[in-house]
Amino acid sequence: MKSLLLTFTIFFALTTACDDSASDPTPKCGDGIINIENGEECDGEYEGLDTCNSLGYYGGSITCNSQCLIDLSQCEAAGRCGDDIVNGDETSESCCQDTGCEYGICSVSGEGCVDAWIPDCPQSETCSDNQPWMCIDNAPPVYNCSSCGCPGELNCYEEICYEQTEIDKQRQNQLLPMDQPLDWYFQLIDKIMDPTALTYDEFYQLSAELLSADSRYTAVIMGESHGSADEKAVHMQLMLDLSAAGWEITELGLEDNGAPLLDASKLEELGFNTTSIPGDLSNASYCEAAAQATADTLNTEDGIYLQYTGSGHTSRETSFWDMHWGISELPHTAECVLQVSRKALVLIAFDPDIWMTLTDQILMWSVGNSYSDSRQAVSSKLEQIITRWDYSFSNLQKETAYDTTLYDLDTNVRIIPGISRGNVWFAFFPRPDREPWLTKGFQTIWNDTDIQDFLWNNSIEPGNCSVSWNFTPGEELLTYHCSKDSNQLEAEVDPILWQLLDYTTNN
């Protein structure tokens, strides 16, 4: 009996030792073992060496959740620098990543808010990491393309980095060419309807950030195309907004060639110190005034210089758009500011209602090139011009997102960046109903058989015609005065109904 009991005990012990479920259970969350192969990071209490504070958080405890994963929710609730939330006592000195910078940019090396050029200048008396600026000890860098070269394929020309295209496009021709493809005349009009255009408020916010980030921006250069109410309003609003935001306006340099671009009542409302700048079609006097006003200044210490001139004087940007600016003489005012190692923000206002009159005139004159072919060629050319014009202007819809009130004027303005390097914008006012008055009026008189015979037989081309107009509501009238040698035609056209009202010839 004893022998049997011992055998049973041994058998029981052996079978128990072979029971895997009792001694080696399947690994699972909650068994107190961190089963890395199952993706577990913890099991039960968190036992790692890290703490919320060592990970950069301001407090809390690291825990282990029910899925055996490390839980930082308490740490995150306490916050940390860099979480895009202004926590507790965070300031721009302690955590500019979250608070932002009133002036300058947030240094990635932990120095707090620094001026924009600081990261580009790790060493003094050497060329900056941002060509062509040369680093100076304890001072803003100097623009020096002669010594530091230009980035990419830009060329150092008159001490400024230019694209070769900008240099090649210098010109003194005040008239547009009449032999370009039709699409060429509408390049800016088509570009301006880019769906990514900014509203005025978005543009102002971007401008404020640019000025605040880099104190070398000591000038705001404004250019009007033909002085419409909308053009003046967008610039007046920008000047007032800059002043209201606390920027000191050191001076307003105003183009004045006998008739200042802004009248006295508007200048009085601005309340700025204003200096008249007489000049001509060159940029010389405007350049000199801007350079003198901005040299050796910083906007955070000395304020901002404003300049208001015709758009053609403002920036290299106009060199790209020879379909609208017949003159482009380097340097422009914004580049003259660069020559004294400062920067300028540029806003060019472009109102097609007025500006496109010259384009209309050139296109009308270009119809004369078809006189060497046939009457049908003239008719076809007129139709092609009008169709192409209507295509562009039919796209100039006033989207409500761009409606705004600027300087007490309700308007619709789209603001897009220019081709130049990040400091130039166009303010554009869509005019979907703007018609090619001059060309369409000439088509109206050309379609009259008797007038067509007179013009054709006497070789009177559109270029032999001058046009006067009256767009007073209820009195709209286009009057064409065409002559060659002793042959003369005067014709009146209704520019609303596009009807020939009357005409006379001298034979």
C-alpha cells in the first residue's frame, strides 16, 4: 500500500510539472510582465526612468493605460513649450514657439526672439548664409553683391542682384508694340485672377508679419497706376493701418510734379510729415529720397518711411510687364533702398478700368497691320481682338470674399504676389463689364458699308484716328476723328448700344 501511494505521488508530481498552463501562461496585458513582442510598453505601473518634466512638460505623471501602452495624457494636460498653446507663465523670452514674437523671429537654437538676419550670420565679417548680405559685428548685415555674389543665377548689376531677364528688359519706349500675339497683352489681367489671391485683411496681416520679423524693412513703397478712387483707397487704408498698429511713420514722400498724387485734404487726414518729390519719367529723384530716408535706420527703433508715386517707379517688378509699363529703368525705388542695405515692401495698385485704355488703343491701332491683306482681314482682326478681350474680362468676376471697405470706399480687391522676390504685391480691382471701347467703337463704324469704303479707299487706318469720349451717365458718346492727307471722317458711336449715331466726311 505504501508503494502504491508513493507511485501515485510521483506520477502526480510529474504530470503537474508537465502542465504548461499552470507554470507558463500565454503572455498578455495585465500579467505583470512587459511583453515587448506583443507591443507592450508597460504593464501595471510605469517603471521607466523618464518623467513628464524630463520630457519637457511642466508637470503631471507618466502612467500605463489598460492596453499596456505608455500614457502621457497627464503630461500633455500640464503643457510644454512647443505645443502651440500659451501655457501659464510662458513668454516670448521663455517660449517664443508658442507665444510668437512681437518683433523678430523665434530662434530655433533657443535664443528667443531674434531679428531675421541673426540666424543667417553665425560669424561676423563674413558673407551671410543668405547671399548677398555680408555679416557685420553687432550690426545688421550689409547688402554687398560685389563681394558676396548673388544666389542662384542672379547677376550683380549696379550693386543689386537681378535676373538677366530684368536687365534685358530695360526700356525707354512709352508705347506698346503692335505686333505681339493677342495673349501677350492680357498676361497680367489673367494672372491676377489666381484663386490664391489674398483679401486686403490677409495681405495686411502678411505685411505686418514681414515688417515685424525683419527690422531692415524700413520702407513701404506704394504705386498707383492711374489714380482711381480704388487705387487711392487701398493705399490710404494701408498707411492708416500701419499707423494705427503703432508703427512710427517717419515721413511720407509724395510724387509731386505740379499736382500731387494725393490732395491736401487727404494728406491732412493722414497727419504724416509729408515731403514733395518732383521728378520725371526716370526713377532718380524717388530713389534718392528713399535711400536718404532709410539708410542706417531700423523700423523697430526709427520707424517706417512711406513713399507714394506712380507705379512705374516702384520696383523691378514692372520690368516683367512690358505690356503695361513701357518704361523700365533700373534701379527702381525698392532697389535703391536695398543699395543702402535696407528693404522695402511694395504695393502696386492696378485698376484695369483706366489702365486698359492704352492697351485698347494699341490693339485698335494694330488692326492697321491687316490693311495690307484685305477688308475681310480687317474685319476678322477686329473680331479676334474683341473676342480675346471679352474672354479675359468675363473672368474678372467680383467674388464676395474680396469685398471690403477701404478708407470709407466699398470695393472689391484681390492682392497677388509679383514675380520679384517676395516683397512686391499687386492690388487689383476686377472690372468684369469693362469693354474695349475704342476697338469696339471702330468696329461699329467699320461695319457701316459707306464708311468702310471711305476708310479703305483712302487708306485711313485706325492709327490715323483719335478718339474722344464721354461716359457721363446718360451722355455716353465716342467720337472718332480720322484723317489722312486731305481726307477726313468724324463719326459718333453710342458705347452702350454700340450703334453708329452720325458721321460726316469731307467728300
